[in-house]
Amino acid sequence: MNKYLRAIGFSKSPKRSEICTLIEQGILHPSHRAYTTNENEDDALLAQFEIAFGANFGLAVCGQFDENDQFFPDYVYPYLNSEEISTSEELSVESRVDNDSFAGVCDDLRVGVTLIFRVRNAIEYRKNVHTSFEPLTGASVSLTALSLEGSILLPIYKSEVDLRKKAAFEEQRIKWTNAAKNGDDNASRNLTMQDMDVYASVLSHLQYEDVYSLVDSYLMPYGAECELYSILGEIRKVDWRKNLQTGEDVAVLTVDCNGLRLDIAINGKDLYGEPEVGRRFRGVIWLQGRIQFRQPQ
């Protein structure tokens, strides 16, 4: 069973029999359902059922129906939904090798890394895309994440001058990065020199300052799994929700990481510190995303 069930309020891992009962109840009374045919397997009917355990979070059950209309679940995973758009950069989608799910791939220049996430609405993706894994144009993504452990850090004091300098720095960096992607050698050299200057400045300050008083935010790949990231970002919203199945409290934090916003769900028992707007969240997250397709004119 997916260990990230703990993030949505299951601190005690459910037994297999309990999961089977939840799946049966969810199939009969789902909060959302979606169907489509799988052309690669003799038009088998694929289905996804969502079982809500609280406000915008729950368990997704994915599988297919046989010729006798008997549903066979292939895999389940916990989810968190959000309506906030996180990024509208060019997006590619690739099929996963272990099941019928998909991985989204997006280069967001604000965080400087390639974002890889589990596509939440795989059925909708199959319905809207008829070409094989070509980059999507005009689509946006609502990113969410689940975390098993997180800490709350105090913010770094920044004056108005500091904020203007940071905004100008990031704007210039995005321009250079775009130019470098288009083959501009001068932009590539400028980026290299900028990175060297930042590295030298951090090294000199680390002799008498803590690293988290220097680094305001970051998003970095974590471990060997492509959908896991280590994140540090500013909390913009705190929403405490309750798992109606277990009664446990789940904190849903809207975190801003250098302009990239996403909602993160974490069990209240695993959150160290008191979350408040303006403070920072640090932890490891499992990234998910719901693709918002451009509506036809």
C-alpha cells in the first residue's frame, strides 16, 4: 500500500482487508469517476474512482472492467486536489512502465529544475490527447504534493530594497535561461558567472551564518524516485482539514517556492512547528499534478 496514505490522515496503515472495503465503498459511492477505452488492449474499459476522505483529498482507485462488467483494480494512491494554477510552461507527458498511469514533465524556469509529477487525471488526458506524447500547448497544471515529514522555519527578513533586487535578479536569470535554450552563448556564460558569484557569496557567509538564513527557497530532486523533491518555500495559506474516516487532522499548506505555488498535505502529527502565513515549510514531497486542458473555442 502507498505509504503516503499517512499524509492524508492514516497514521496507522490500513490493513489489506480494510483497503478492500474502502475500495468497494468507493466504487459504489465515489466522489468522482471517469471512464475511457484502452485502444491498446482490445478497447478495454479503463476507470478511475475517487474516494473522498475530506475536503479535496482522498484515495484514487484505478483499474479496468472486463467483458462481464467486473471491475478489477490495478493500483491505488492517495491524492490532493487544488484549483490553483501552478505553471503554464510547455508540458510533456510520458507513459509509466509499471501501470497505465502517466508522468508529466515540465521545465519551469522559476525553480530551475525539471518538474516530474504523477498525472492525476490520466483518463481525461487519454480523452483529450490523440497524438503520442507530443508536448502539450495551451495546457496548465495545478500541482499538489503529499509529505510524510515537514518542519516550519521562521522567515528571512527582507527589506523593500532586498525584494526589488531579488525580483530583478530572477527576471534577468529567466531571460538569460530562455536565451541560452535558444543557443545564445553569451547568455550561457552569463548564467555560469552568475552561479559562480552566488556560490562564492554563500561560501563566504557560511563561515558565520546558518544556511537557512541565506537560502530563502529551493526545490531539488530527492533520492532515486523521479517524483520526490526536497522543498523550502514560504507559506501563503494554512488550511486545517479533518480526515472523516480516521478523525485525524491534515494540514494543507499553500507554499510559494520562488513564484511556483502548490498545495502540500501533511499529517498534523508529522508537522514540526506551528505553521503560519509568512513562515517557511521545509520537507520532502511527492509531487502530483492535474492538467487543465485548453477549452476549444
